[in-house]
Amino acid sequence: MQVKLELKIVSAENHTAPQRGQKEGQKEGQKELSPRQLDIIHLLENTPDATMPKIAEVMAITYRTVRRDME
């Protein structure tokens, strides 16, 4: 199974005050990425053809953890 991940970096300019529980610049419905999710993104930036099993192996985590983090 291969999964295509598209990384889109957008400007986080938000001139309105954040709602309760929301960080500055964060849009409604967005979640903050965990350090491990950021590591996966950096790995994919350097190795765009990496598969989920290969990511799991390189990061010493389970395939299921990679899948959950990518969801």
C-alpha cells in the first residue's frame, strides 16, 4: 500500500483573536503537529519516495504508529 502525502505550507497570518483552545495563527479545525509528525515530514522532504514501512524502520516505530501520525 502506498500513500501519497502532499505537503502544503501556507502563510499563518490571522488577524483575528484565536478562539478558546486555539493557538495564534491556527485555523479552526487544525491541530498542532507532534514532534514525531514533524520528524516524518522532514524525513519525507529528504526522501520523498519513502514508504510507510521504511519510515517505520528508520524512525524505529511501528507501521501503525506511522499510519496514525500521517492520518
